[in-house]
Amino acid sequence: MTDFMEKQAVCVWTRAHIRGIGAWDMCTYSADIDIWVSRRIQQRGSFEGDCVLEVVSALRAAAKAGPEPVLIDVGGNIGMFSLAAAAVGVETHTFEPVPANALKLMASAVRNGFGHLIHLYSMGASDDNSVFAMGVNPQNQGGVTHVPLLEEGAKFMQIPVVPLDSVLPSDAFSKRPVYLKMDIEGGECRALRGMRRFLQKANLIGAAFETDKSETIACCNELMRPPNGAFQLLRFHQSLCPYDQDRRNKLPFEDLCFLKPKNVAPAVGMNATWPDNMIWKPC
């Protein structure tokens, strides 16, 4: 076993914490092989803590109002969102195709007594049953990326992918409040295409996407196309509206496809740019 593989297998136990949620033990990577997620959790206690708090707060509010809510976490990484939800007693269905990430997530779940709340699927999301090549960054263990989006010569692994409509029992989520979180480093278009039935039938109270801007903008017209485009379903079937999570401003739904990446000047007459994190909230 190489030094890198040995480092990849080790749990660096860290006390994660978010004000307003609580604290829990978390199995992380060594900071030198995961400079984003693990390092920030070790240094700050959380990763994307503001977004995690917003998602968990919505789930908590739903729990007080009626049936027990559930988090669908697509791209669970080492479990920041899923573990935070489980820490307040919320059930999660978590999709994480990278074996080392999935093992760390489940180690954390067992250590904290969350095993009964976190249902882990070691597979990725797409629009058909297939195998994808995913690029591996030796300094960002969670940030595997679809190979077509990588530079030539990048190292990669193969992972199984499935349409989430073939896995998620959407009828079971028609009455329970559901929050959808997706962060899959590319491939969002295929993943959303493969869960249209779920987007139609689930009782969604919110959604959070970290979008690969180039890919998602490229398929924006499909996402907006009635009657079954994913964004169309979120807006008119689920009555959710899009926001830039980082800037806290509401986005112009009708003009989403005209928004530019942040390094490109907005279209004439627009102040908004395409967000790194798009949150869908009740309108």
C-alpha cells in the first residue's frame, strides 16, 4: 500500500460543530490530501456551515409542523450535510459514489449513533444505469469531477451511476417534507434529468445546488423547458423560487438562462450573475 493510500484510509477524527445545530465527531482525511473539506472542518468545525444551517433549519421547521422530514443528499462527500441533519434527528438518503468518502461517512454515522438515520447509497446520479469515469484530485478527495470536464491526462476512477428515479421511492416522499441537496462536481444536468418523477411527486420544501456553472448553464434551456424541465418543476410544481445562497438575493427565474458566470459581465440590464450555490425556497 502506498503512502497516499495509507493516508486515504486513515480517519482523522475531528469535532464538527455549527452554532444552532450542535456538535458531532467526524471522520476526515489528513488535511494535506483534502485541502478543502477536511482541512476546513479541522480548522473551523464545519464546511459550508451557512448553507448547512439553512438546510437543517428548514428541515427542523418542517418537523415542527407535521410529518418527519427527510434530506436527500446527492453528493454526500464525507457527510457534512447528512451528519448535521442526523444530529437533529432528521433521516437522510445519501448518495456518495467515492468509496473512501462513503466509508468515512459511515464511520462517522456509527460513532455518533446515527446509523439508523443515514441510508447510504454508494453510487452516483445520472440519467441511465452506467459507469462514469471520474477524475481524482490528490489534494481534494471529495472533489472528483466528471472526466469530460477535466484537463487531459488527469487520473480517474470508475463509479456506478443510476437515475435516482429508479432508486428513490418517490411515492414514499409525497407526504413527508423533503429537502434536496446536490453537489456532484459536474453532471448536474444528467442527474436532474434522471429524477424528474421524483421532482414531480416529492413534497419538496427546498433545494440546494452547488452547480458546475459551465455545464449547468449549457443545459439551462432544458432545465427550464416545460413541462418537465427540472427548474420548471421546482418553480411551478413545487412552488419554489431560486436564490443566490452566498449573496442572499432572489434570482430572476424567467432570466436564469441569461445569467453569466461571475467572471463574465452580467447581461445588459441585469445585476445578478450565475451563483456558485443556488437555493430554492418557498416563493
